Amino acid sequence: MKESFQAVHAAEIEDFFASIGLLADLKRGCLKCQTCGATITPDNFTLMTRRNGRLLFLCAEKPCFLSLFKTGAET
Ligand SMILES: [Zn+2]
């Protein structure tokens, strides 16, 4: 199965980060993947979620993306 989520345009991702006030952090490389620590960029950003009041980001690496569904009850 092809990974259709990668069809999102980088410009849309930038708009999204701008809307939550984090575009500058994205462009500075301040946002890290919650799972592997990779720098989040418009190219590899896959998903953002909120847990315990903190924003968490996940890159496009499959283990990182899948980790979201495995660790729901953990802190
Ligand atoms: Zn990652």
C-alpha cells in the first residue's frame, strides 16, 4: 500500500504550523520527532498530537508513526 499521507504539500504544512504559532520553530529546526529525535521539517512531518498538554510531533519514519498507536496508555 502506498503511503498517501505524503501527498500533503509542504506549503500546507507551513500554513498549519503558522496557525499554531510554531512556524518559526519549524524553520529553525527546533521541533523534534517524539520517538527518534529527528528534526521535524515540512518534508518529514507526519503527525502532531497533544498529550498531557504538550504538543508532540512525529516524523515520517514508519516506527515513529506506528508508535503513536502502540503507546496510547503510557506516559
Ligand atoms: Zn521519528
